[in-house]
Amino acid sequence: MSAAAPIVIIGTGLSGFSLAREIRKQDKEIPILMVTADDGYSYSKPMLSTGFTKGKEAEELAQATAAAMVEQLNIDLRAHTTVTGIDTAAHQLLIGDERLDYAKLVLAWGADVIRLTIEGDGHEQVYSINDLMDYRAFRKAVAGKQRVAIMGAGLIGCEFANDLRNGGIEVDIIAPSDTVMPGLLPKPAADAVVDALTEAGVGFHLETVVERIDKDGDGVRLQLANGETLAADLVISAVGLRPRTSLAVEAGLEAGRGIMVNRALETSAPDVYALGDCAEVDGHVLLYVLPLMACARALAKTLLGERSEVAYGTMPVMVKTPCCPTAVCPPPASAEGAWEVERDGNSVRALFKAEDGQILGFAVTGDYALEKQTLAKEVPPIHN
Ligand SMILES: Cc1cc2nc3c(=O)[nH]c(=O)nc-3n(C[C@H](O)[C@H](O)[C@H](O)COP(=O)(O)OP(=O)(O)OC[C@H]3O[C@@H](n4cnc5c(N)ncnc54)[C@H](O)[C@@H]3O)c2cc1C
């Protein structure tokens, strides 16, 4: 490794750029090289699922080009460059045959969308939207179209459903669960979101799956396991994300659901760190913005010589379904207690309480969503 080797950050998503910003707050000069498979534009990924209502093209969601980020952060940046391997013994990363030295290496390379294997010849019309380039492709495809089928009833599927519906598109959601966002919301809160989206005109096909997608004129026909068929111009697949671990595993790093790091964001290899959607931090895989920002703050200090551990506060998740505003702070998996639920139309207040009355988690929808900040103060941090 050469003496002047930089801190190398792989990935220019919110994790990569947040980390670079945090480093620059403390050190204006230390060499930083960012390497990214995409175009290196800075953008806020949560905006992707509200862009349709606002009529935003991809370029309008981008906050800065790669060139502007190079200037702003005093970094080197290689866009459209896919890292193909890591040699931890040599402190080098591999880009095909090229080898680059690093002093410290940060993996901020995010998560892959899960792609289902489904029969039929209509796959060209199936889109997943997990970055600005995906959004650009989808926006282009959906122009002038009327009907979109969404596979998956998770947070992202519901947000896209609401967003597209607001934009006048007919939307159907197909999912195997009996309500939306299972695992994130307790059922009464989830059902309130289903009711509100239904009132907004979204069609639900729950407790079933898509078995075939075939071309049908300019659009597609979806065959569902329950015998229904649906016509659509396009399909969005929003069935989940999987932290990118394969290159890390090939390099001998420990990985579980994500690349395993401790609270100092250290992987099992010296001078290699991970944060964001690719990381499993002390057993937690949290694919949200607030955790990655907390990680970026701690890691910047560590990289500059003051080893620091991340401490998460209480981090409620806002679901961007304006027809039924929703906030949730799930109780820890190990928490003992029970849900107490009040429902008034599509307004639900669900509190997960321990035997002694302590609130350990909550989900609030509709008018009760206004209480999210007050409730968040009462919930102990999941991961202190
Ligand atoms: C539609 C949508 C809405 C969301 N809404 C919210 C919300 O409201 N609130 C919230 O908290 N969270 C939300 N999230 C989640 C949140 O946006 C993510 O957790 C966060 O953006 C992840 O950032 P990241 O930098 O870790 O990963 P990414 O943004 O995925 O960045 C990964 C980077 O790594 C690069 N890369 C990958 N592999 C390689 C390689 N081999 N070589 C070089 N570069 C590589 C990619 O090109 C990219 O630059 C949403 C997610 C989506 C998809």
C-alpha cells in the first residue's frame, strides 16, 4: 500500500455521501476516493416514491451531479465503475484487472432488489425502483400509460401505489400477505392503510401471488394464483431488498443478513468498514436513513483516528402514504408486552406496552400520526 493511499468509499448513495460530508466537517484535506457503479449523482432516495405526485423527472430529484460533488466535498470520484473484488491482505480493491490501494475501505454499496422468477414473456415490462437510474427508466416507460400493477405490499409498494394513484394512474397491488406492511405495522394500523388506499382507488389482491406475466399488446397480462387475471401497462416489483454481501464474502469478510460489523462499523477485516443498506450493525439490518446517518457520524470520527461506536436514538419510520399518514416505531423483537389499539375510521393509535405500562413501540395512522413525535420521546431506543 502506498503512503498516500486514500480512504476509499464504495457507493455514492446516502451512506457514501453522508460519510464523506461528515469526514469533511472535521478534515478538509484527507484524501477520499469514491467509487460507484452508478452516475454518482447525489439524491435523496426517499424522494423516489413521492416524485410522481410532484411531477418530478429524475434530473429534478438529483441534488447535485458527480462533478458538483467532487467540487463540493474536495474528493476524487469514479462513476460508472463497478468494484469486482477486494484484496484485504494487500489493502487493494479490484476493478476488473485494475488494482487500487486503500488506506481504509468503506463498503457503502447498498442492497439489491429481490427479483422473483415468474413464468411468461412479459418481463421487459417489470421494473424495480431502487435508485435514480431505475426511477429515470420507469418515468420514461410510464409516460402516457394508465395502469400499473405492483407486486409487493411493503412500505415501498404502498408508497408507490399512493404516489401513482395521485398521478391519475390505475393501480393494483398483489401480495401474499393478508394486509400491507406485515412485520412493520400491527394489523389494525396496516388495515387502516389498506382501507385508505382502497378509498383512493387502489385495487388490492391479497393472499395471492403473480404466477405468470405475459405480453398482451403493448402491455401485459398477469395471471394470479387465485385464478384472477389482471391487465397492466407496466409492473413494479417491490418484493424486498437484500443487502449486498457477495463480494464481501468472496473477500473473506463475515456476513449474515448483511456485512457484519460491530458498533464501530468494523468488519472482520482490518481497515474495512461497512454502513448503510449493506451492513448488519451489531445484529441489526436497518434499511432506513436515520440509522445510516448515525453510522456516518460515528464512522467519520473512527476513520480520523477517534474510534467511535454508533448509538441509535429512537427512530420512527414515516410511511409516505399521504392518503393515510403513518408512523411506526416497531418494538424490539425480544420485547414482552401486548398491543393496545384504538381505531376511529382510518385513524389508529396502536401502542405496544410492557406489563408495567412502559411504551416499547407504536404505530399511528391518520389523525393520530400527529402524535408521532410525542410518542417517540416515550419509547426507549432500540439499540442504544
Ligand atoms: C423508494 C424508496 C423509498 C424510501 N423511503 C424511505 C423513507 O421515507 N425513509 C427512510 O428512512 N428510508 C427510506 N428508504 C430507504 C433508504 O432510502 C435507504 O436505506 C438508503 O437510501 C440506502 O442508502 P445506501 O447509500 O446505503 O445504499 P444505496 O443508495 O443503494 O447506494 C449504494 C451505492 O453503491 C453503489 N454500488 C453498489 N455495488 C457497487 C459495486 N460493486 N461497485 C461500485 N459501486 C457499487 C451503487 O451504485 C450506489 O451508489 C427508501 C428506499 C426506497 C427504495
